[in-house]
Amino acid sequence: MRARWAIVWVAAVVLASCASDDNGGAESSKSADGTSSVETGGSDPSDPAVSAPPSSSQNPSPTTPDSDLAPETDDTRPASATAGSDEGVDPYFPASGNGGYDVEHYQLAIDADTDTDGSTKSIDAVATLTITSTDDLASFSLDLEALEVRSVRLGGNEVEFRQRAGEIRITPEQTITANETFDVEVSYDGQPQPKPYGSLGNIGWSSNETSTWVVSEPNGAATWFPSNDQPGDKATFRFEITVPESLEAVANGRMVSDAATGDGRRTWVWDMDAPMATYLATVVIDDLTFDTGEGPDGIRLRDAVPDTLSASYDDFTKLHTDMLEYFTELFGPYPFDEYGIVVVDARLGLALETQTFSVFGSGAISEVILAHELVHQWFGDSVTPVYWRDIWLNEGFATYGQLMWTSEQSGSPGIDESMRRLATGGSGDTSAVVDPGADNLFGSSVYYRGALTLHALRLDIGDDAFFQTVRTWAERYRHANATTDDFIALAEEVSGKQLDELFDAWLSAGPPPRLPN
């Protein structure tokens, strides 16, 4: 996820050890007849790494269910012919996500009213969602914040809706039966408003004087498109972004086309054919320079950097091929067809592993962070947690992967010595790794102790069983969702060992145990 200050801190701990050895509230509604109503109601070593890094201070985050590794099946979903729940199925974010359906595909046509330098004034958009009901639905909800819905259509017919408190409640003319697939089209407009998220700053659709960008982890997708904003509902995407001809617009996946519209504007079309969690969807609008190439196994490489910054990033983008080859050997085939980075002309103080196209703030890039975000393409993007309580499956893997890369490149210390130094020189955070709590979603324990948990598993079951477990994890849950329980069960399946004691000791709150010999 976000590698922010934490990752750099991890590297600093290890390197320092080496040095010592070597020296919204209004509600609006509209009926099918058109009537409406309103009711009031870095590169600096002192900076953490880039992705959503661990922070020793507690950052607001999702909340996890209690110790059992997956919460009970949510009981908010309608039994039959009832209203789909507009309460999130993830207890960390009860105001985000909805029950009663799964989104299969998002098509987002967004006309961005931007200045010629790239900052957004407003958007005029149509979102078409292909949805499959999991229950009989008399109504259902989508997440959307601070933007005004003009109309909602089902099957081409305008239907009644009500917009309130970050939700669109949609009432079809007839009950939608379970297992029915249908399209809902939402027309909306307004000025997207990012929302604050503790020490991570703003999330969602953001802009400054020169650029527009989206980093949405954990629940900022609703700031710019109607969605089921929870990690457990992945879907494919098409983005059609219209901007002034002087600018470029990038999004996840493969660029299909860019074509002039005849009025001094240009529409950029991008397809993300592999399922993606809503928080990983991104758009960046700026005056960008593209650099393309081919990586190992035919992976399409493409980087997008503001013209004014492009020369500063050449050394980093040249590392893509070496890193892809290294991590493919460890984790199995890269799970997508494309990879690259897009740089925002803003000091975000973080990076985010948006699927196939990691977003970096200017100045927030280093070799360590580059490795961290790339590892997330396997762990976090392709294999995504069902619930935010299991975010260590993202951050622990990315942190461990970055440390394996730096150990491999430097040659000394080796990964075992690096991890032992990390264990003895840690942040002092003794909070739980699984279910860290909504206020500690990006706490240092999730990153560092998550990585140490993986190393402890490797020492316990041996390299062969460990890497077989990791590769099977990446393959079995490719483009899908999984939980900590799933990972433990797989490790036991591959190793033939009972591992409850090891995982309980490392994933629970309290001082970390000693690494196995």
C-alpha cells in the first residue's frame, strides 16, 4: 500500500546496523417523473518509504473484526426482496461499501474541466456499472461523496433515487432478483473534494495549481465515482477521460486510444481488464512525458512523468526490468500485462501502488520505495484482502520484498541478518498485526512485524516450502480476494506443519517473539 515514511525507516534501521559494524449533510432525491426535493439533514533518508508506510503514530484506518481472522458473514445484506444495505460490510469503514450485490465492471466517462496547467475545477461524468445481485433487491445503494447526481437509469429507464450522506439510494421499478446482472447508469457532476485521512493527508481526487491526481487508499474512490467502495468487491474498469489537448490523462491498465474531440479537447481511453479494488483506481492529469518499452516476458512498460521532472526519474525507471526479473523469480509470474510509474508534480510525501501504474509524489521516490510498490502488484493489487483487518498481507509482503531486494543488491548483510537487526532495532510498536484497529491501519507493526512474520515463517518451514507457499498464494488468489486464515491454511497445506502457534505469536499484540534459529 502506501510506502510513506515507514519504508525508509526500515532501510535506515538496517543500514545503521551495517554502519555500526563497518563504521457532506444535505439530502436530495429525485423520482422517476423528474421531480426532486431536498431535505436538510522521498528521497530524503529521513522520509519514510513510499506506499502507505507504517507510521509509529496511529493513523486513522479501517477497523478489523475481532481475532477470528475473518469477520462473520455480514448480516446487513437483505434476505429477500428487501433494501440492499447501505452499511459497509467492512467494520473498519461502516459508511463505505454496500451489501446485496457485486460490481462486475465500471465504465467511467469523465469530462474534466481543468485549467490548461492541469488543475481541476469540476467534472461532468457518466458512470455505467455492470452489477450482479447477490440478494433480491427492492433498492440498493452506491457510494458517492460531494458530487451531485443528475439522473440514474436502469436498463435505459430513468428510476427513482435519493442522495444523502455519501450514498445514492436507488429504487428500481421492479424488484431485482438474486443472481441477476444489470447495468446502472449514473450521471453526475460537481467539483470533487478530497477527504482528509489523518497523517496521510488527503485521499481521493485531488489537484493543485499544476496537476490532478487520485490516490484513494483506503476509501477515497467515492470522491470521484459511484462505487461499492470496499476491497472485497473487485471489478474491471474502462476510463474515458476528456481533458484539454495540451494535457495528458493516464489511468490504470492499457491505453486504448487518445483522440481529439474537435473542440480543443482530447479523450484518453484506458482499460483495466483484470479485476481491481476501487481504492486502486487512479487518474492523473498533467503535461506528461511518456517513456515506453518492453520488460521481461513481454510486459509492457510505460512511465509518465511531468515534463519538468522527467530527467530526475530516468535512473529509477531503468530499474523496472531488473526488479521485475528478480521478483518474478521469487513470487511467480507478474500478474498483469503492464507496469510503470506516474509522477505527480506535488510533494505528496507518499506513493501508492495503484494497479499497474504506481503513483509517486515528486521527491518521494527511491530504489527502496520503487521495490516496495512493485511488490504490491502481486500482494495487494492482484491478491487483495477481503477486509482491511488483513492489510498486513499487503504491507508485510511489500516490506519483506523490498528488504530482500536491498539485501540482494548490497550483498551484505544478507536477508537473515537484516531481519534480525530489524527485530532488535524495531519501532517499539507492539500493536497487533492482524486486526490492528481502524486508528492503526498504517501503523509500523503492520509493515515491520508483518515482514518479520513472513521471515519467521520462512525460518520455520524452510526456503523451499516458504517460496512454494508464496508462489501458490500469488497463483491461487490471482486477481481475487483472500484472508489471513486463507494464508495460514495454505502455509500449513504446503509445509505439512501445524502453524497456529507461530502465527498467533507473531500476529497478535504484545512484544514480538524471538525469530526462530
